[in-house]
Amino acid sequence: MTIINTLKIYEELRTKFDDEQAKAITGVVEKSLEEYKENEKDFLVTKIEFKQASAELRKEMADLRAELIKWMFIFWAGQIGVITGILFAFFK
């Protein structure tokens, strides 16, 4: 992560602007960096949060897999019932 030194920014701006303007610009940059640092927590994920989300996703996938197997069994049983009915109707 890059560390921005506002003192260097101030010194650089002081050569091109007067003292008050350089302080104002540096203050705005510093305030913006502080807001960024505070908001950074909202969109970055820690390793612990990632592991928790990964575990939740794995659990959901396992639940969906079980649900899919259940519905596949119901479908197969229904197909066997339909084929058996057709065969009984055909051979009578």
C-alpha cells in the first residue's frame, strides 16, 4: 500500500502557490485520504470474512446438491411409473 506524505505535497505546492493556498490544498488532500481510509473497510474483505463467506457458500452448495438429488429421484420414480403404465396398457 502506498503511503502519501502530505508534507512533501505541501512543500511541492508551496513552491508554486502562496503559503495559505498550499495549506488549503494539502488539507483537502489529507481529508480525502482520511475519508478513503475510513471507507476502505466497506469494500475490502479480510481473510476471516472471506473464509466465512466461503464456508457459507459451500454449505449452500451442499444443500442445493441434496435438493437436486431429491428431485432427480422423484423424476426417475415418476418416469418409471409412466413407462410401467404405458407397458401395462400396451400389453393388455
